[in-house]
Amino acid sequence: MQIEYDLRQAKIRDATHIGHLSRTIIEYELGWSWTPQRIIKKIKDKNTNVVVAVEGNHVVGFVVMGYLENEAHLDLFGVDPDYQRKGVGTKLIAWVEKTALVSGIGIIYLETRLKNETGRKFYQKLGYKNIQRIHQYYDGKETAIRLAKDLWLNESCKSI
């Protein structure tokens, strides 16, 4: 089934949808840290890019990427389970990676739960590498795996 959706910068009104999706598909069994109020702060932050995939008025995916001087951090990323494996997540990640490159940033870091094998495989398919295990990262309970991607290396390899 072909789905029709658009990618765009998040608006304040999207914060509730993003927060609730995060709570449901990412922060389950943990405390709720990505509340709508926190999402609004990120939307307003000039060093953060919040992008949503929308079908009509329904947020079906989102990505929150913070940009520093030489690196970026993928803070939050999720796709509604009904829209997974349909290219939505890949396009969201491509958007923020391109933004990083245009900004002169070549390294992206992110963390995911150790038990999130599907998520790690998704990131690895996109070129991210496991670089560190962080015990008790999530609420002092769960181990995280830190992944990284060198965007400059990937860009320079295209010209070889």
C-alpha cells in the first residue's frame, strides 16, 4: 500500500502528537521525559531541527536533531508503527543528515536501548556504527548503545 505523507518543520501544534508518540513507542516502561512542553522548547531552539512526517493532520513520524559546532545529536526519532517499513524513517533521517552537512557538521551521535535490536539494525543500514555501551543510561535502569555516523566519510567515498 502506497502512503501519502509530507515532511516539514514541526509546528507548536505538533508537540502533543510528538510527545505522545514518544511516550508510546520510545519511552514505554520508562518515565516520560519528552513531554509536549519539552518538544515545544526544542521546536523554538535555533540549534535544534524538529521535522515531522504528516499524513493530512496526523503526525506519523518525527525526528529531533540538536546541532553543535562540529557534531550533531539525534535526540529523538520515531515512526508510528502503522507507518514503519514504508520509508518514512529513512526520509526523516536523510533530512536531518543533509541539514547537518549543509551546516558543516559531519558527525552524528545517537543512543538507543540495548534491547532495541530493530532500531539498531535500522540505523546500521543507514551507516551508523555501534561505538559505546552505556550502562543505566535510561532512567538508571536500561543500557544504551551509542551509535555514530561520519557524514564526511560517506560524502568523500561517493567521489572515489
